[in-house]
Amino acid sequence: MISRIEGSLIDIESGRAHLKCGALVYEVLIPAADHGRLAICVGETVELHTLHILEGNSQGSSFRPRLIGFASASDRAFFELFTTVKGIGARKALRIMEIPVGKIARAVYDHDVGLLTSLPEVGKRTAEAIIVELKEKVESFLEDGDATGGAPHPNGNDDARRPAEPPPTGWAPSQPSRRRPLRCFSSWVNRETSRRIS
């Protein structure tokens, strides 16, 4: 199983990114929420946490391998949980995930049918099914401060707290606590370094 991939982002189109890794170019399916974040990283080296699946056709007579990429291992874990809901397959889940995972988790935790039905392809019945099946399983995916009372320390030590800082201009990590941001090496690291120096 391919659990992580790092390469040069060649281009990004609706729902998929192309990463050049040596002599190979991989097509990676991505959540809707990550499209804009990745768009500013074209030409840069990025790292994605991946899930390798087999996708069947409508007749179920053949299967194609697909690679799905996420900004963090936590996003990947949420996707795996989300697709356990009846009627939500991999492609549908990626389209539904057009807002950060923490916000979806908060909507499930709070029984917020209104927010869930505002997401693509989620009607009232589907929203209620998501809540019933996942309401006891999403607490670890809640956004920063929702369950812990403060932002986690950047080195991953949740005991070391600091006030949350506003994100830098452009792409910024918006995932739940204890997660690494999607790595767009020169764009993200250089922009963050410049911000701190100035």
C-alpha cells in the first residue's frame, strides 16, 4: 500500500492532481477542500498522505487502482471513517469534503443538519444518516480548541499551549489539531519564514 507520496506538482484539475516522482507521474484524487490550497503549489514539491483503492465500474466487472491524497494522516483517517456511511463512496466523499474536516466533524458532533445539507450531494436523509452513524466517532477530528480548549503547540506537544496565530496570506493549514499542514515546501516554508522574520 502507498501511504505517502512526495513529488513535484505538475498541474491540478477538477478533483485530481498530477505529481512527478522521478520518471513517473502519478494521478492523485484529492478532496474538494484541497484544490485551492494545492493550486498555489504548482511547480513545487508537495507531500500527500495517500490511500490506495480499487474503483469498480458501474457493472462491477472490472476494477482500476486509484490513489487518493490528503493534506494529513488525520484527513485520510476521517475519509476512511466517512466512507463507512451507507451510500457514501470514495468519489462522493471527496466531493462532499469541500470544507475542512474539522468543520464537518463539528457539524456531525453538533447534529447540524443545516451545515451538512449545504455540502454537495448531501440531502436531509443523507445528513441524518451521517449523524446517526458517526456522531460517537468524530470527536478526535474536531477543530482546534473545540475539545481541548486551545491551539496545539506546533511541535505536536498538546501540553504546551500558545495563543492561536492568524494564518499567513495564501495557503494555510486549517486542519484539526495534531496535524501537519500539507507540505508545499518552498511556497509554504519560505512564506512562513519570511512572515516570522518580518
